[in-house]
Amino acid sequence: MTHSNTIPTVTERLVRWAVGLQYQDIPEEVVQRTTELFVDWLGCAVAGRSHPAVVAMTKFMTQMGPTTGRCEIIDGSLGLTSTPAFASMVNAGSSHVVEQDDLHNKSIMHPATVIFPAALAVAQDISSNGQEFITACVIGYEVGCRAGEYLGKSHYEKFHTTATGGVIGVAAAVASLLRLDVDQTISGIGTAGTQAAGLWQFLLDATHSKQVHTGKACFDGIFAAYSARDGLLGPRDILEGSRGMGAALVPGKTYPEAISRALGAEYAILGSSFKWHASCRHTHPSVDALLSLMKKHQISFEDIDSVVAKTYQAAIDVLGLSGRGETVHQSKFSMGFVLAVAAKKGQAMITDFHENDLADQTLREFQKCVVMEYDADIDSRFPNEWQGTVVVVCKDGRKLTESVEYVKGDPQVPLTRDEIEAKFRALVTYGGITDASKVEDVLQKAWNLRTQKDLHGFAL
Amino acid sequence: MTHSNTIPTVTERLVRWAVGLQYQDIPEEVVQRTTELFVDWLGCAVAGRSHPAVVAMTKFMTQMGPTTGRCEIIDGSLGLTSTPAFASMVNAGSSHVVEQDDLHNKSIMHPATVIFPAALAVAQDISSNGQEFITACVIGYEVGCRAGEYLGKSHYEKFHTTATGGVIGVAAAVASLLRLDVDQTISGIGTAGTQAAGLWQFLLDATHSKQVHTGKACFDGIFAAYSARDGLLGPRDILEGSRGMGAALVPGKTYPEAISRALGAEYAILGSSFKWHASCRHTHPSVDALLSLMKKHQISFEDIDSVVAKTYQAAIDVLGLSGRGETVHQSKFSMGFVLAVAAKKGQAMITDFHENDLADQTLREFQKCVVMEYDADIDSRFPNEWQGTVVVVCKDGRKLTESVEYVKGDPQVPLTRDEIEAKFRALVTYGGITDASKVEDVLQKAWNLRTQKDLHGFAL
């Protein structure tokens, strides 16, 4: 099957790069970072396994799809396996619960939570090895994050780019594993793009769409790639076409240069950040600035009268939707509550957000004394740089200011291997896994990703 | 589970009506029209069964889902059954191939191709009877078409409303069959809406997204309703919320009054048209006007020098995307080609569009002499009324004009039972079904929908 319209598009340039990429061509630093981000993702997938959205998606799988198959559900306690579309849906949902999965700064999307579950399930299904898996993930990050960058800030005001850019990345990663050619891959990306969806509305009433978005990005992207292999033609110019994603899903400016800029020289995976704090990434610059200020000036939680968090518009837009934060998940999207937790506990790790904290009046009082303020200079740098400034007024009258240029975990200051392992262990403990030797086995298998002949054995 | 935000919304009014609707409350005329539209849909599902998109979606089902289950694939030649999500995906795809499925005028969407396959598969799965099925379909039409009307004309410029309104209708229909309560139904509609997608980009290069859109609207709407039953919370105000469908997917005006206007007094199913011609519905007013003019003035195909088809903006937008019409499907979206076929053959039925016609130079020459022209008066009435005017210049110099107020098949002039049966027989013949007694059995079963105790037995 060929398309009737064969005018080359910028998307086609990106696809030609993707189809041509060999494992041997991937810089060592990129392979290493992919491995680190995979370990990081795996912990997230375990930590979120009991969330009601994940439970409901798992039930949907048992009703609509096979419950035996070649693909693992990372939550091994269920004893379930399935086909790639369903296994990845469940794993993607569970890995986007605890707000600890990675972030690609420039595209404002979380690639790990969609690319890894989809690529892992397909790799398990068709017996890909570690190098094929890494190559597919590098491609998935690249294509998905470039799509997200193309869609830009104004898209992100209403859409969860992790889903809309994510489905494009999933299609590309799976196309790589299935060894689709250029035309088939273009079709897969086109079919992915015409399914792209995911709205922020759920943030307003603390409902469960966030996990639906990542789960369905996997399902839909896998559908796109498999059906492209089997003859279903997708539109060739889904990003830039007159009825494509840019035209329909972007009210403001698109960034076409992002689609094919410096292919093979820049790697999206090296532009991805680890999340250290367990809250919405938009709170992290302020958290880091506040913790740094408190340490520098020897200020305690009780000393603080008020905080102004100077930030970019997208943070105000997203964090403004969650109100007071009525659930643990929603509270991670409240700047005031997150800064309260960080100030009181000295950190904002996964174990620092609990049901009990929601009723802690000292946190709630602190929360009321935090305001976000638009900062034009910080906004002009976003999303290339995620900066933040806090202005703290102390009860003794002192007024102190602190800014951060990079957040802990940013590409410029990534986590160390020890920190990644510590975070992984905290996540699996939070997920209720008690079998330490099993945890070690999985961790070692993940660190040795590139030498794996087979990618089964990651369930915990 | 309850939502933290319980402020009532207009969507909630619509849901309360849906949850409260009993079969006994539905007017006889509505039950009858539902039955007629179901018969009409069934023929379409058979006719499109060999399309490459349907073949690829069926293959996806065999790879990802069960190939035995309680739900029928309407293409009985495959010997496959599956779960509701997959069976409905395939049936929805095949029923949206030949451009003969119904149209709800005011919402510019095709409800049958999404509501019937989803409701049928779920009804088969949980052993609903004919009355429960009819009730669910009436609800699905109502909720889906009202969502489509709310999204309006400017949404339709980029989005295939059959998919975006359709997924909402599917969730509502399935919620009815599953007997979800008000809160669960609201969640289902919310989860459906955050998955709403479907772009017109495929029309530009004659690719296969149209069937993907209907197939995935079923899959995604079923996911939404089942997961809502199982505890997954969806946003309560997905239509009108500040990060909902209206805000994100409508560049122009929304029509909020459509969501809850005259509930129980107006029925969307009575506002749906049968398609008589086998082309894009936007060509129908011009086809009817042209055929009427030719008959009135005794003009033949050869007599015509040029045609101006005066129409509304949405027709120009959609039909303008297909160029010359390089495939049979794309040719049904070319005003010039469709009018050429109608003028030459005296009709534009399913058997009138064949591969051979694409190379017919007399049709191609006629096509070049047709232009579409924007008509402000016609546009002001659209989509409440789908009117058209043609101005024909004859080779002998005569200039003739004809207008139509209603199209054959419109709610004001629906098809007769004989016409519906004739169309059904043509569709199944086109679909290659030769077993006449089986066809009669299925047809009788469909006409007797309301008395069926079980809804299996519609595969052909």
C-alpha cells in the first residue's frame, strides 16, 4: 500500500532518522541514561500499583483482553499476563500515579511513563533483546518529545502533553521493534496522532484521567503501529497538516523547528530530568529554592510567615486547578501544600505525602500563606529552563530571596546511581514489596539492560 | 467513590434524564425509528467488511484480544467472536466504510456507526434484551448528538464529530446497559471525553482514519463506562469545564443550550437522516437538486456544460480536502465527481461508485465543470437544515436553477420501510453475501428488535 500524496514532510525527515538508527550509533551516554531512566520508571510502576484507576484498568483488561500472554504486569502480585496493548496500559497507568516519573523539560511531558511500558510489553511479546529495546526507547523518546515540543506551551494549557505527544512516541518506539519501514512508520504516527487526546479537566475535581491518559497512549500507540504494519494507512502529515494536530490542538504558536532539529546530535533522552520530589514538577523549582533558602539562613518551618513563589505561567495554570488539594494526588499539585510539606519535613519524598498530612492543620495554615506570582523573566525561559524564585517573609520580619537555575534531577544535575537506587528502593517499599532478594534481582537485571537477551522478569 | 466537587452541571441534567429513562417512556415513533436505523446500520456493517482498515483492525483484535467471546463480528465469514471492546471496534469500522450510514443533521455526526456496534456488543455480552438495547441506543443517540451539537460547526472544521461526540454517546449507551447510576455515568462520560479525538487530516491523502475514529470511539467509550463501573472517576464537567472539550476542542462558538434542551420532548433519533446516496452527506442537497432539475427540464448528462453547487461553508471545508478523488472512498467526497456520477447514472447508489468509474473520462470531464459556491443564506440555516441549490448552464445556453429544502432521507422525508429494505439488500449484496435465507432471517430479526429476548444472531 502506498499513499496517494507523497510530498515529503518534516515528519518524514524525523521518521527517516528513526528508521535508520542503529544501536551501534547511539552514544554511550544515551544508552546509560536510558538505563537509568528505565530503573527509575520501574520503581514508579511498582509504587502506583494499588491506585483505583490502575485497579479499574486491570479489571478492564480481565474483561476485554486475555489474562495470559507473553507480557508482564509489573505488579506481579496479580499473577496476570496479557497482550502488549493491555499489559502496557496497566503498567503505564501504575507508573504515573506517584508523580515520580521523569520529565522532558522542553516538551513539558513525561516520556518514561508511556515509552517504557509500551516498548517493554512489545519487546516481551516478540522476544526483542536489550539492545533492540534500548534503540526503540531512544526513538520513542525522540519522536514523542519532539512532537510535544512542536505542540508547545499553548497546547499544554488545555492538554496533557504526556498523552498527546506520548502516543506519537509510543507509535515510533513500537514501529522500531516491529521493524516497520518509513512509509509504515509514517502511517503509524499518523494513526497515533488522529487518536491524540487528554485534557486537564480532571485536575479540577481530582478525578483519575491522568492514569487513563498514559495507559491509553500506550494502547493507542500500539494499535497505531500494529495496524500500520497490517495495511492501515495513517495521514502522512499529522503534525503540520492543515487538519492535523498543530492546526486542531494548538490555539497558539507551534514550534516546527523542534520536529527535525539536530537529529542524531541532540537526544531527547539527555534532555529528560529525574524527579526527586514526589510532587508535580512545576513545584520543584520553588521547593528547591525554599529548601536552599531555609538551609542557607537556618530557617525552620515555624519561622516562616509567608512565601511568594515566583514562577512561569504554565505552573500557575496547572497548579491553579487543584484548589486546596483534597486528595493525596491533588495535594501534590498545590504549590502551597507542597511547599508546606517540604518546609516542615525538609523534603518532599514519596513517604512525605500521606492521607494524614491532608488533615495536618499546621500544613494547611502554611499552605494559606503561599502565593504564586507570575515572573516574566522566568516565563520567558520556560520550558527550556525550569527556574524558580521564592521570597520568604519570616515571622521576625526578615525578607529573604532565593532562586534556582536548575532543579535537582535536571539534565544538568542528574541523579547519581546511588540516588536512583535509593529512590527505587523507596518506591518499591512504598508499593508494599517486601521480598528484598527479588528486588535486587530485578534491579540488577534493569542495570544490565543492554546485555539482556530477553526482557521478561521485571514483574515485582 | 464520590467526587470531591459536587456542584451540579448541565451535563449532570442530561445524565439524570438518561439514567431515569425507561423503555415504557419512549414514544412509539422513536422505538420504530431506532429499529429502522438499526436495520440500516446492519447493512452498512456488512457492506464495508473487506476494507483494508477493517482487515487491519480485525488483525489487531486477533493479536491483542480474545478471538472467542460472547460478541459477534458482523462479518460472519471470519468465524470470529470477541469481547465487547474488540467486536464493536471491528463492527464500527466496517459500518463506516461505504458512506451509507445515518446522519444526525444538527450535530453533523453519524450516530449509528458508533452507538449501535457498541450497544450491540455489550448487550450480547451481558444478555440484554431488545427493549434494554433500544433504550440504551436512544440514550446513546441523545447524549452523543447533544455533545456533538454543543461542540458545533467550528469544532467540525478540524474534528470528525462522529468520533468526538460519538465516544460520549457510546459511554452513555453502555452505561445504560450496565445500569450505572448517575455518578458512575457522569464518570463514564468524563473519561470518554478526555479520550475524545479524531482529525480530518486523513481526507487530504485518502488514508484510513475514518474507520479508526468510529472503531476507537466504541472501544474508548466502552472502556469509559466499564472502568467507571469499576471505580475509575472521570471529570464531572467534561463538556463545559474550563479544561474540558468545549474549551480545548472548539475554536469558535459552543452551543450549551443543546446539552439539556427539551429533554424527553425532542429525540435525537428523530432528528437523524437516512443516507440514500452513497456519498458524503454534504453532497446530498446538491445531488437531489441536480437530479430534480434534470428530471423537471428533461436534461441529460451530455446536455450539461457546467454546474455551480451553492452550499454552506462546512461542505466547502470538508469536500475541499479530497482533491480530485483518487480512491473510491475519496471520490465520494468530491462534489464534482459525485454530481458527475449522479448526472450520468441518474442516481448515486453504492453500486454506482466503482474503481472503473475513477478512470471514466466523461465523469472526470464533468467533474471539472462543477464548482462549489458559498451561499450565505444556506450557511445561516446549517446544520439545522441541510439545503442546496444548483445552477446548471446547458450546452444550448440555457441557465437553470433548482433548490431543495430537504434531502431524501431527512427527518422530514424519511425512507419508507420498502426503501430501507431495498437499501439493506443492496448493501449486503455489495458485501458479497449470497445466502438469501440467512439475509431474510437477519432482516426479520432486526425488524423484530423490540421483542428479542437475546441479541445474538446478527452476523452475516
